[in-house]
Amino acid sequence: MEGIYSTMVNPRGPSGALFVVVGDCALPVVPIASFIIFHRPLSFFAVMPPSARPSLPATDDDPSATSPLNAADDTDADEPAEAGEEKLRSGIQSIEVGFRLLEVLTNEPRAMMLRDLAQRAGMSPAKAHRYLVSFQRLGVVAQDPVSGRYELGGFALQLGLARLARVDGVKLARIALAQLRDQLDLTVGIAVWGNQGPTVVHWMESSYPAKASLKLGDVMPLLGSATGLLFAAYLPRSRTAAMLERELADARRSSLPGAPRSIGDVERLLDEVREHRAARVEGMLLPTIHAFCMPVFDSTGDLALGLIALGHEGAFDIAWDGAVATALRECADKLSYELGHSAQPR
């Protein structure tokens, strides 16, 4: 088209600037007096303010279709560094949403219908189905061809086995206890079952060390320590019977207050440990020293290790639901989860 075209200029200032769109190019228009005049052939043109220009629809094939606001690896040059770091930490929301389905399948002992799975995950069946199709392609989810129910797939099993093969419970516990020691400012430690009995393998003192003559490698008594009571309560009796008989015979000959005198007394102590899922003593092994020991379980439900916390009476909260017991139990539960333990049957 060739000729002279004119239109009125928007007099409102910069926000009313005009552009001519020629193919894929937007050319600014300079007003002359009260009119804009073009003297060139145009195959296609449109004159409009930038705010009114239509945007082209994004397509999956267009690499520029992703908005920088939604791209985790895009940051504006003028943006503060903290804002850019926040974008990098924001992650991909759709992955987190989809993993709600995997979390439900992990905690559910049986295969599930789509509608029940979607409801438990808090999404519509149509939305859940789209995620499940992708998870099936990856082998994370499997669908029974007869019933149509969904279950965790073979690759989910491989992920779990790879994690279990690499995890080191004592190493994880040492890291967790360092944080707990700083939080509570108490002496803490780790015990495992050795060939002689419950053995201390890690020890961290508080800023005011308890006067406990304990050291690495010490074997704790089954009936006179929180550590020993915990292992006696959760290990098979076949592994603890000989040690229990020896200590029970010694207790009958001693005058130690609170020491069990019969197998009935022992069973009552161990029932209390299992009821509270924790063992505690008040000055039994060491006068004026109180202690808790919490169980950490592995993927098979067996006792893997015990977490110990101890301190002086008067400065140590000995209540079953007190600050010390609560913090130590939370730490033990988190470690059990890391080792593959589930409180629910699978």
C-alpha cells in the first residue's frame, strides 16, 4: 500500500507514544505538528499505543515463551542479588504439587483408585491423572491394568534402596546431635548395641559438663542406665537375656534404691519405656545425674541406635513431655525417617 496516511497524535505524553508494527518490527512514530505522516510503502501496518499492542500467544516450541518472572535461572540486571537468590531457591512448583501424589502413595499401604488418590492429595482427578501419566512414564508410579489402581513403581523402589545403601545412621546422628546440643546446652551422646552390650560411640559435652565418668567405648548397664533400659526394651530377649540375668542377680545383692529385684520389676520398667517410647533414669547410675535415651529405628523397624541426653538435677527437665524429652524425641523421629522407618505399616 502506498500513499499518505495520517492520524491524530495522543497528546498525553510518553504513555501515548505511537508505534507502527511492520512484520515483526515495531517502529516508533515521530509526530509532526498534530499529525503523523508516512511516506513509504507498507505491506502491513498498525498504529497504536504500546499498552494496546496485542501480545502473540506463547508456544511450547518457542524458547522465549517462558516469562523471565517464572524462569528460575533468569534475573534482571537491576535486581538486587538477594532477589535473584530467592528466585533460585523458589524451585518448580509443579514438581512439588505432583509429589503430593507420591507422598500419599508412600503412606498408603494399598493401591488406590484415582478419585481417592486425588482427594487425599487435594487436587481434581483430571489434574492428578496428568501427573500420574508422567510418573508412570518415569517408572515412579505403576497402574494395575485390571483394577486401574495406582501404586508406587519400580523406580521408586530403586530410589529407596539406593538411599538405604548410602545412609550412615551414626553420621547422621552426630550432625543432628550437634544442633541439639547447641539448642539445649546439654551433654548428648549416641549408643549402639555392641558385642558386650549398649556401647557409647559418640559424646558431646555441654558448656557446663555433667560430672559423669563416661567415655567413648563404655558399655552401659541394662538396668541401671537409660541407655540400657532402652535397648533391653526394644531388642529381642534372646540378645539381652544373659546380661539381664547377671544384672538382676547383682541388683538383688545390692542396696541401690529403685533397682529391680525380680523379673516382674524388670518387665514393668521395660513396659514404661515402650509406653513412652523413651527411657529415663533419675540419679540411678550416677548420683544427681538425670538422663533420657530415645530410640532411632531403621527401615525394618529394628532399633538402630539410642540418642542420649543427660544433665544435673535441678537443671535438667526430667518430665516425659518436657523440653528435653520433646526435643530429643523430635530429633530421634527425624533420624528414624532418614533411615527409612515408618510408623505406619507398609
